[in-house]
Amino acid sequence: MIYSIQNDLLRLSVKRLGAEMTGLFHLQQQLEYLWQGNPQIWAGQAYNLFPVVCALASDQFWHHGKSYTLAKHGFARKMEFELVEKTSESLTFLLKETPETLKQYPFHFQLFITYRLENNILFHSFKVENPNEEILYFSVGGHPAFNLAVFEGETIEDYYLEFEKPEKISRLVDGTGFLEAHELYLDNEKIIPIKADTFAQDALVFGDLQSENIFIKNKADLYHVKVNISEFPYLGLWAKPGAPYVCIEPWAGIPDAPTGYTDISLKKGIVSLAPKAVWEKKFDIQIF
């Protein structure tokens, strides 16, 4: 089931499976900004990641002395959410634990994902409620993919990523997708060119950014997407090498180190939510 809302500028479509966006269409430009998925390249479009981001070492973690197995990016992206509220400008979806999730992740939870349109901006919000009598440990993040090479005669190399401020940052994740700090990637620079080999060693993952926003632009100055990432401590950038899209991924969480898995309470980047408490974060996508 796919639900849609729109205003004078944008039309948003979201499916129940994973509460995943399937379309972000600019009505005046008559241009689809969201990657439409291609099983021969990457079938996803805009995963919602929960209760882990990226991979756990050996796909496992400990809790109260017991080992649990949880696949990369968690289970939310493969589950049917419930639509709990629909207005002319917003959609809110809910996911709760099930007997199957409790086998992989021994926590009760309520995960709300809300999409709201305001002029040329899409606000994407996560809210996690902890109904337990103990601390809830989780990570959460977005994974929206944006189309590249949308105009006739373009290639992906006509596009680039731009931080709003110069950044001096190192990659945090190695070519196997695990946490392992690498050499300096940007040295007081703002631009990441998009080339066929930009993501040849998997995602670019950064922390401690100075910028609140990151942009996707093309050299012809006809394509502008701004993503506000200020509420999230980590940022992933990724695409299949050479593919005509790029993912901008605000994360509250990060992969494990490549060797040895640990108690979830000690996992780097994990969110610790007190009993009966609520956690909320959002990012927004602005299209010019």
C-alpha cells in the first residue's frame, strides 16, 4: 500500500513496507528527485534503519549475558508499518515489537516515522518511545537516495556533494563496512566530486562535522538538494559505484569494529533511552 500527500510544490509517496519513501516529485519542475529503485543496481530507495545502523560484528550483540543475531541495518526496513495518522500535509507510521523481533532484539519499542511537507521542504522525523522498565538501546537513521544525471546528456560526474562549511574529516568506516578510522578525507575542503569510484570502498562515513547542511548540485547549476543533518552525530554517503544516484544518510549510530561483538550497552554510537522516555530527531530535505 502506497500513501501520497502533496502541496503546491512537492508530491511525496510512502509505502507501508519499511515506511519507505517511493517518490519525491517536484510538481513545477516535473522532476522526480528520489531514486526509483532498480534490482539490477540497488532495489532500495530510502530505507529507515532500526534498531542498528550498518553492520554488527558477526551480526551479533550481547544483552544480559545472552547473544542475539541481528542483520545489517536492522529489521525495520523489511517490516510493514501501520499508518496511524494522515493529514493533508503529513503521514505518520508506527512499528512495534513482534514475537519475531523479540528473538533478534529483546526490547519492546514504539518507532514512529513522520513525513511532513512544508513548501519545498520535506521533514523526516523519528520518534522512539521506550515502554520498558529498563533502558532501551538502539540506533536509527535515514538512507534516502537521490537521482543523478537527470538532464539530457549528463553523467554522474556532472554532480557533486558540497558541505556548507569547510571540513577537516577522516573516514570512519573501512572498505568492509566496519568502524576503523582511515586517513584524512577532506582537509579544510567543502566539495566531494561524484565519480565512478567515489564509493568504490563502500560508504563514506563521517562524524564531528562542522556543517549543518550538505548539498547535491550539478555543474549546470540546475539541480539543488539541501539536506539538514544537524541533529545527527554521524553522516553516511553511499551509492553503488557508478550508479546514477547518491544516498545522504543522517545516522544516530555507527557500525561496529570489525572484530569481536560486545554488549549492546557498550556499542559505540548507541542511543540509551531511559524507561518510559521518548527520543526524537529529524532531518529535512529541501529542493530548489
